[in-house]
Amino acid sequence: MADTIQPITMPKWGMTMTEGRLASWLVQEGQQISQGQEFVEVETEKITNVVESLVSGNIRKIIVPEGATAPVGALLAVVAEPTVPDSEIEQFINSYADRAGKSDDETEGQAAPRVVAAGPHSLNILSIGDGDGQPAILVHGFGGDIGTWLFTQDALAQNRKVHIVDLPAHGGSAPSLEKGSVEELAAALLMAMDALSVEKAHLVGHSMGGAVALSLAQSAPGRVASLALIAPAGIGPEISSEYIEGFLNADRRKPMKDVLARLFASSEAMSAGMVENVLRFKRLDGVPEALGAIAANIAEQGKQKIDLKPALEGAGVPALVIWGEQDAVIPSSQATGLPAGVQVEIISNAGHMPMMEASSTVNRLLSSHLASADAK
Amino acid sequence: MSVKSYRQALNEALHQEMARDPHVIVIGEDIAGGAGASGQQDAWGGAFGVTKGLLGAFGPARVRDTPISESAFVGAAVGAAATGLRPVAEIMFVDFLGVCFDQIFNQAAKFRYMFGGKAVTPFVLRATFGAGTRSASQHSQALYPIFTHIPGLKVVIPSSPYDAKGLLTQAIRDNDPVIFLENKLLYDTVGEVPDGPYVIPFGEANILREGSDVTIIAFGRMVHIAMDAANALAKEGIDCTVIDPRTTSPLDEDTILESAEETGRVVIVDEANPRCGMAADVSSIIAEKAFGALKAPIMKVTAPHTPVPYAPNLEAAYLPDATRVAAAARAAFTYGK
């Protein structure tokens, strides 16, 4: 291991990423890094993501400078022990271009989301991964889509099938709701499980998606292997009406940017592409009305209209609750006083989107939660 | 969601809006016919194929072919709009609108104002514009500044398939007269376009790229040239913002001024002739409202003050290109350093 040279390459998150902009290096040439250390920031279509190193060693050479854009898989830097001579490092870099070309073929074969008929709904679902673990289903929040899980999905799909679902009236799924209630969304998710022939799954839900997961656990307890709830709705009274109203009313970039900034502890990390994607979704015929109906079912004047705490108490499956301490949409104080046995993790430098702002930490928590739930 | 051409995106918007609202009609020269129509009509669907298939889907009462009589059918469409329909008139080349100025400037643009807000004129006029197709002086102009000058008209110049569909849908649903101008060279460009209907609000610029060194503002096809220039400049370490205002009336001044204030260095790319053009107009707005933030003179890259030449080499020299845009941005970037 000591004399091996290890490449650090541009990561790929989600299907559509073909290149990334290197926002900043958190280390310098000659510096020692260890596995798990945050060492580089990469700008994506959503936010600027801090990347943890997969390897340990000495940063011998930085190839892509700050501010530059590089294709997925491109060599960003080279790690090796100081004993490796410079000539070998140079040789490695020179020969890397040939090898990098091969990884492009892999990405072309990557799974794309497809539309699955689930009762009256046509749901856009991305299915990735395979393995012995029980399948996991990832459920985004109000106004979100499968892109919510950009930094999460690959980590969870290492040893299991992961289905990433667009709820009705979200992302690529049609606005097929009658009432827009959480129960109706949970019923749609259950129909999706049937359509996917998933008998039992781990449910990972964010915000409103957490409430949907809880509702499903209540109505079809036998179908849920475990619950992982990130800043979930439905277990406490408060919710930001500024966020919900603002999201419903914003139809232009500037107001939408201000609204979406509330999601993050550090809103500078948010990219213009994220705002544009949300606007494109909200411009579709039928979507503003459907979102309005859903919002009216969830909250009124800063108070939640749904109470799913009994569902969490009665779930009888392993449950993990993750909250960003600086959450400005649903306060993290709601994570206190949860039923005994529920694992609670508060992440200090994150807002309402910890799976984006602290993706490595959240991925570690989710992975070990799923592994221990599988073992039960 | 799927990849569609600019032409398909427009065709889809027309199909979906005609299906949604029975008041929507299309009228113009050679616009009937298209796939599924019988006999000779099958060959048509508009001079550029944008209205293909509408006749078969909606019938001759709503898809009206006219003689070569722009002044007559534009006037008929304006009248139909004033009396309850939502007509979409197609003029093959914007250059021909000279013969219908009264219908547009003095009638359609004035009804809402002169009738105290009681009259609406939901009239869309689609036309092609732009040089680069060897079509000579009378079929190549970029006349959007003339319409932008007239209060009461909305003027739309989509630069991508996504924008083309969303802006045409908004134009048809809008209660004011809209001049909707399509650059001929963009019809076969492709991009992601949602399958269902959607609207893009007027007066909302698109920011295609964000950079802190230079702001490039471009209209219509010039947006693509600006992006080519910005990508080339990025390799030199000059990071540009590229703004497509999408509509010249209303104009998203806020987005333009905000970026100008951030970078202090501005290039405006306009295919129109320079006198009283969009480059001149936007330049004056920035000079007036963001003067203190400017670190360099505002650079304009436009066509020269001449008719569009027919000779290929002269036509190429007439049109702004990425090389000229990059040179202007470089000059703005280095000015005063």
C-alpha cells in the first residue's frame, strides 16, 4: 500500500451529471490526508458538495485548479506516500488519460428513471443497485423530487436495490391526486411498491416524505422493514409557513431563490441550477394547484395539521431520525421526546437538507441503520 | 420529458393550446396541411413546418390558409382577437410586417389603453427573423427593436426549445398582443422539453451561466454565440455571466442591472442594426441606473448599420460571432487594469 499511487477523480452524482466545477481545495499539495477527511468542494446542479477522501496518503499533485470544470472521472489530484519518486507520479498522470476513457462506457449504461403505473398514478421511479439487503425506497419532501437523493442514492445502493420515487405532482410524476392528503400520497407509494413487486422495504423519507413513510407504516405495517426519517413532518406542531407559502407563491427566480435559501444552513452552497429546476417543475400545468392542495392538507398558519407521532410509536420497526440543527422549516427541537428506541441524530452544520449539506455523515448513518435493520 | 427540436416545441405548444382552448385559431399563408392531411395539403404546415398537423387535428375552421395578403389577415386576426378569439397569425418573414403596421401599431397595441382597459386583444403574431440563410436583405432582418418601441405590444425572442414552448404557451394565454419572433437558424436546435403544457412568465430573464468577471447580455440566436464565447473565455480565466432576457418587452431590468452591478463590465450582443436597437436600449438603461458600478465602457456587438448582404462572405461579416463577442468581453475585462 505504501508505494501505490492513488487517483482522486471527479465524482458523479445522479444520472445527468457529466462534469463538475471544482469550487475549492481544502488541502494543499504535500499535505497528508486521511480516509474520510473532507478535502475538496465540487459544485453540482444542486449545491456545492463537500467531498470526503476515500483514500489516505499525501496529496502529491493537484491537477485541476480551483474554479476549473472537469468531466466526471477526470483526474483531480494524485495521492501517494512521499517516498514515491516524482517521476513515477508524472508517469501515472500521463498514463491516466488512457484509463479514464474507459469509465465513460460504464456511465452510459446507467439506469434511467422510468414511469411506473401505480393505480391511478403514473410515478417516475429510478431503481438502482442490487444485493442481499432488503430494498430501500427514498421519498422526497414537499416540492422536491428524486434529485433530493443525488448524494445519497449511490451509498445506499452498494448492497441492495434502491427505488427513488417522485411522489404524485412532483418531478416526473403526473399531478394525479384527488385530495392531496398524506394518506393519499402514502397509498400511492404503497401502490408503487406493489407495482415494483416490493413486499417489504426500508423507507427513507425527507420532510413531507417522512410523514408519507410514517403514514404507510401505519396503514401497511407489514410492508415496512425500517424507517429513516430526515427532518420529518408529522411529529411536531411547528412548520414554517413562510417556507410553504413562499414556495407556493414564487414563480420567478429571485423570490424562489430566497425561499429555497431557507432550506440550507449555508445558502451560498446552493447553485442557480437548483432554482431553475424547481421553477421548471412549478411552471407545469396543474402543478401549482396540486401543490396548493397538498400544502393545505399539511399545514395552516405555521402549524402542522398532521400528527403521525402515534405511527412512530406504534411502528415496531427500527427507526432513525436525522435532523439538521439549523433547520428553518421544521425545527430540530421536534427530535426531542421521541419514543424510546428511536435513534436520534442531530447534525450541527445543516439545515433542512442534511442529506445534501452533510451527505457523508448522513450516508454513514443511513448505511449503518439499514445494515442493522437487515440483521434483525 | 424528452429531447425535441425548437420547431417541434413550437408545434407541440400550438397543438396543446388549440386542444385546451377552442378559441385558439391559427391563420396565415400556407399554414394548413401537414401530416395526415389529404393530397397536396400534406406538403405544407407552414413555410418552416411549424404548423404541421394542425389542420388534421382541428379542421379548416380553426386553421385558416389565406392568400398572400399580410395586411388583410393580420387585420382579421387583430379584429378576431378584439371580438373573442385567440388568433395566432403566422408571417413567414418579419420583414413583411411593413405592410401591416397600422393593424399592429395603431390598432392592436392601442385597444386596451384607448378603451380604458375594457378591451383585451389576445393576439399572437409569429414570424421568423434573422440572417445567415442567404436570404438577402428583404428576408433576413432582426426587426424586434421596432416592436419593442411600441407600448402595448409584448415582444418575445425565444432562444431554446424549452423557452420556445413555454413562451408560446404564455403568448397564447396572454390577453395582450404578442409579437413572437423565431430565428430561422434555431428551428433544428434541440433540447429537453417537458411533454405537458407549461408557461414561462414574460419579463423573466434566463441566466445561462454565472461568472463574476463580465456580464454578456444576448438576444435570440445571439445567446448561443454568447455561450460559445463565454466557454472559450473560461479557458482563459475570464468568467462570464450570460443573460438571455427572453422578452424585450417587458424587459427584465432587475436581472440585467443586478449582474451589471456585480461585474461592472458589460457586453451586449444584438443581431439587430445598431441604431435604436436592443443593444443601444439596454446600454442606456445600464448607463443610467448602474453607472457607478461600471468599470469599463459598455461594449456592444451588433450588426452594422447596413441592409443584410446577400454575398455569403459579406453576410458572415455582417453577423456577430463568438470571436467578436469574446474580443469585446476581453476588452471589457482588461479595461483599466
